[in-house]
Amino acid sequence: MARAAVLLGSAAALAAAFALGTRFGGNAERVVIERDARPAMVTPVTMAVRPSTNATVTADQVRAIVREELATEREDGDTATGDPQVVAAREESAIRARQVVARAIEQRTWSERDRDELLAAMRNLDSSQANAILGELFPALNDGRVTLTYAGAPL
């Protein structure tokens, strides 16, 4: 049955090619349809991964590098949060960001101006402050309490 369908399909294709060739002139090139009757075979590939014998860094060395990086990151974070000017700038930015979100919730709209103001205010915030502010905005957008006045993403 399947073979008959293949033969019928091939015959129809040949008839169409013949009709086109005779209709558009005798100089048309021949159309040859070749079909492989065998189904495509998938050959599984097996790969073996061996540890390199030329490893230049041991697991202990990697652990030490990660510890150093984490310690450096903590030190950088501690000096940034301990500086009174940095803390004051972050608080001022957080206040401004909260005002933008509160105004949008009160007006029930979120405009491109609101987006730009919030993004500018959020540049100085740490991740916990930013998450708290976005935690106010996104639920309001999702609940329909605030609607976008433009096409696109809110931030």
C-alpha cells in the first residue's frame, strides 16, 4: 500500500514535469526525480571523555581561587556599604524610586517617563532595595491596578 502511494506520487510528479515541459517549450531541461527507497538510518555516536593528564590546576587550587574571589567581593561590598556618602546616595535613590512607583500606582498608569525615572533611580540601589521596589511595581502591573501607556516592556 505504501509502495503504491510512493509510485503514485512519483507518477504525478513526472506528469506535472512533462506538462510543464511541453507547455513552456521543447527546450526545457529534463526533470529527474530520484528517491532513496531505504529509510534514513541514525547511527548512535558514543563519546568517551577522559580527564586530561595535563591538568595544571587542581581541585584544591580552584577552591582557593573561589575563596579569594568571594573574600574580595565581600570586602568590596563592605567598604561600599560602610561609606556614609554611598549609603546616603542609595537611600536617596530608593526614596526617589519608591516615589515613582507610588505615583504610578496612584495614577494607575505606567509611562515611558516613569520607566526612565525608575531606571535612573535604580542605578545606585543594591539588589535587595531594587527587589523591594520592583516587588511593589510588578504586582500592580500584573493585577491591572497599573496599565502601560506604551507598547513594550515596563522596564
